[in-house]
Amino acid sequence: MGTEVGQAPAWRRAARLFTAPARPGEVGPLRWDLGFYLACLAFALPTALVAEFYGYRVWGNFATVAYGFGAAHSGYLLLSARRGRAPRGLLGSRWCGIAAVALLAMIIPLALLVIRRLTGVDWLITPGSWAAQPEVWVIERSADLLLRHGTPYVDVTALDRAPEVNDYTPYGPVMTVFGLPRALFGGTPLTNALTDARWMFALAAVACVLGTLKLLKWPKVPVGAAQLAVACPLTALTWAVAGPDLAIVGLLVLSCALAATGRVAWSGLVLALVVSAKLIVAPAAAVLAVLVLVRRGRGLDWAALGRFAAALVATTAAVHLPVYLVDPAAFVEHVFRFPLGMGVVRSPAASPLPGHLIAETGPLGQVAAFALVGAAAVAMVVWLVRRPPANGSAALLRIAVGLGALILLTPATRYGYLVYPLVLLGAHLAFRVAEVPAAPPAQQSSPTSS
């Protein structure tokens, strides 16, 4: 069994395209940029025209402009490189397209949708009028329920009407934290706008990015990494209309950075918060545990693994037990039964991904889909045992692949969850740059006398 600090040759060759800067006259990275923005544009334009949700259409209009600019700018840089010219200033930088996406497809749509939300149409069964996706309202409501009743979960069997999907809070107790500002300070148009949960998700995501970069000693982030993690449509769309997945994946990357830099107890604590917000990322615990165990490369570090596991278990218990004891049945119904499709109301989560399409073929298809999930889990375990990750980038690659397989093969899932592997792959590329040892300074030869 050997630890892996690099990647398979094929992935390493592909990674160079993402991480290498475009040198004068070099067109490879610029071709990637052009293809990336054209693919993003192909997603944004139909979203603007035919999306079911109001927020999606608003985002699509702004994103079409942003990705269109990115494609045009990349084409300009590509033509300039072929002609042997090197544009100067901001327009000569590959970061120009990412800046356009951040402004036009993330910040401005979010601000406009927060203001539009003050019209109060969230809870109507009219997706064409929603300025925020249901998860935003549900998380804010869960915080209000926690303050009033000590639990964010309602007993759906005790309602004076038939329960419906939006009665559920299919998240762990930690997710409620993002709704607390609105529950505590909302009530007026101004405070409602300032405490929209999407701002809290965005702030948490940004804080996690800054914390991770600090732990990695501020590496020079490759443009390709930023494109995958920040500028891709799933990230930008999630930022504007929902946001919880970005906060969760940000915390997950931070936990990995803590583990990779030897802060194993803090890593376990942060990972416990991640899992206690959304169970979909629970498989990451196995990868980070292996990273902690083998990170030093001088034998297995069982003491570090013990500190990591103790922090993970203790924090998880401290977060869950108080809420569970208030209403155990409601806790299990919301957090476990509903996401698994076993609740009083069936989860509507479904996207035309392979697992869902296979399961829809009938009973045999459902068995086949779960068999594929099991096979993927076994393959991940074999990968971890045979090639345990010895650094953060290797761990992130495994988490990205594992979560990607889970999302693609699980019968009840959403395509928006693919934001997890995309962000993790972008973070993987940034970690790779940070892990490259610095070149030793050139030694100056001492003058000799003749």
C-alpha cells in the first residue's frame, strides 16, 4: 500500500491545462477559456428563456451577458496570441472573464432577487414568481421554529391539514444557523433584505475560501481552478437563487485544508458541522480520516486520527442530541426518512441523471441503481486502501469523485448537487499549486581572487 501525492498521468496532463498560465503566443489555455465560456453560455441562455423559476430566468439574463463577454474576451485573447500580440492591462488578463461572471452573474442578480423577494410571494405555489428557491425560506423558517420550540422540525403528522413538501426541513440542525439573523432581526423591509439567508451562505462561503487560502499560505490560484469552482454556471446560479450548498462545500474544503496542515482536531470539528448541516457530504469523513492517518508519511499516525475522530464525534453529538431529544420522531422524519424517500411525503428530488433514469425503468431498475451506488462505494474504498491520499489535493480529488458518483447514481437527487464535485475539483487544482515545493534560491558564487 503506497500513499499518493500526485495523480494519475491522464489527470495530471489535463490539470496542466487548467493550472498553467497562458504564455505569450501560447493558445492552449485560451482555447480552454473560449470553450468553457461558450459551454456556460449554452447553459445560461436557455435558462433565461425557458426556466420554470423566476429567479433562474433573472439569473439567466445576467449570466448570458457575463458568459457572452467571457467568450468574446477569450476569443480576443486567442486571436491576439496567434498574431503574436500581448494585450496589456485588465483586458489582457484571463481573470477578466471571471471578474465579469462574479459581478454580472453572481453579485448583481443576488442583490436584485433579494430586493424582489420583499414582494412576499415566496410561499405561493407559483414557481414563476419565486425570487428565492424553497430551501432559503425553509432554512429561515427552521431558525424561527428553533427559537420558538427548541427544534427546527415540525411534526408533520400533527398538522391540521395534509402535509406537503415545504413542511419539511431536510437538513441537519447546523443549517438552521444561516436563518438565525432573519429570525432574530427581520421584520421590516430593510432588515429582511439585509438578513436574507443567501447573504449568510455567501459570507460563509467567502470566509471559508479566505481561511483556506490563508492555511495554504496564499498560493497563486490558477485561472482554471477559479473557473471550475466559482465561474461555472452551477456555482453562479446557486449563489444567486439559493446558496446553502456553497456554504457547505466551502466548509468541506476548509476542513480538508485544516487536515492537510496538521490541525486535525479543528478539521474534525468543522467536518462535524458540515455533516450536521447536510448528510450528502458524510462520505468525505472517510477520506479525511485516511488523510489524517497517513499525512506525515512516516507510518500511520493513530494519535492524530484519534484527535480527529474525537472532535468529529463529540461535535456531532453536541449538535444533534439537544434537537433530537425535543422530538425524536420529527428529527428522524425530516433528516433521514424524507431524503431517503420514506417519509409521509415523498421527496420530489429528481433529475435526469443516470441513477434516476435507471430506477425509473421499474423494480429491477431500482435494484440496479442501488447496486451501482454500492459498487461505487466499494470502488472508493479500494482506491482509498490502495492509494491513500497523503495531501490535501489528493483527498479533494477522491471526495470529488466519490460525491460525483453518489450524485450521478442515486435515484433521488438533483443536478444542482453537481456543484459539489465541480467546486472540489477547482479546490483540488488550487491545493496542487500550494503543495508544489518552493524552488530553492539560487546560490551566488563567491568571487575568487586570481
